[in-house]
Amino acid sequence: MSASSKYFFVLFACVVSLTNCYVSKDPQRAEIKKLQKGIIKDDSSFVYQLPYEAGESHLLVQGYFSRYSHRNRAALDFKMKRGTKICAVRTGVVIRVKEDGDRGGWNRKYRSSGNMIVIQHEDSSRAGYWHLQLNGALVNVGDTVQQGQVIGLSGKTGYTLFPHLHFISWKSSRGQWGPVATRFQTDKGILYLRPFRNYRNSY
Ligand SMILES: [Zn+2]
């Protein structure tokens, strides 16, 4: 990641924030902030592996509840070139695959063209990996995948301005599915990720 492209994204996000003063009132947002800052300690939850190969580093351009397309979502956007290998963050079973989308751009009309993989974990939580390239799924529904296994190739399909991986994790509580923040093993320790930082997979 070059310094100039990092600054481009920081600048871009600032401009978007200025034009968009909405802040999510979701109580989960405040809790995630405390987890990110270490105000709430979490020593017991599962430690996820970053969704790319060991040794690689990528810039997180949007974090949980970022003011942009994530304002109501506990989701993560990792900037990466098309064709970057995507790895499973946790062992599980593939429950959904779409890889026939071949269009993408900054327009809602592209939303249904986004290629993705959804994996269910042993605790019944799920992880979704979005915007994969055409035919970019390297697994099929029903496959068991191991944590760290290469499952797909990143791209720019669906509703997105630039090539990146949109990652989201959900769990169900009392029959309602909702997004959850998860901690990751990084070169900076085990953390809840924050935007505009590079994180290396040091698993
Ligand atoms: Zn996203």
C-alpha cells in the first residue's frame, strides 16, 4: 500500500463524512468503540484470522459503523487489488456462493451483481465475503473449509466504488440475525480493527 493511496482514502472518507453527518444510533456502535479502545476487555471470544494470506497486509478503508456505506453495519472493507486470494477467517461450512456477477460500480443497480461466499461456523455464526471477481469462488456450497484456507479471489462486483473485500460476520440471538464485531489476530496483537490502518496477517 503506497502512502499516497492511503492518503487518498483518508481524504475521501473525510469528504464523505463532511457531506454526511449521520451517525448510527445502534447501541452496538458504542460497545464496539469501547472494545476497539480496550475500555471493555474481551479475552474469551474466538480469535479470527484476517481474510487474506499469512504475511500479507491490507488497509482497512471502512470499519464498523463507518460514516459511509457502513453507517448501520458492523462490517469491514479491506482495500485490495482484483484477484487477491481471500482466506477463511474461521473453519466452517460453505452455505452460499454467487460468482456469476460480472458488473460493479457506485450505483445501487449493481447491488445484485455482487459475488460472494457465506460460511457458517461451528457456533452457528456466519461470515460473508463480498465483491469477489467473476468466477472468483474457489469453494462450493457444502464444502468444509479450514481457517486460513484460500476460498476465493477478490474483485469489484456489486455496489462498490473500488476493488475491495467487504467482510461481515453475523450471529443469531433469539431468532434475529445481526452483525457482530469480531477480534482478529494481527501484527499489532489481537484487536478489534479500526479504519485507516494497515493490518498484516500474522496468524
Ligand atoms: Zn463494505
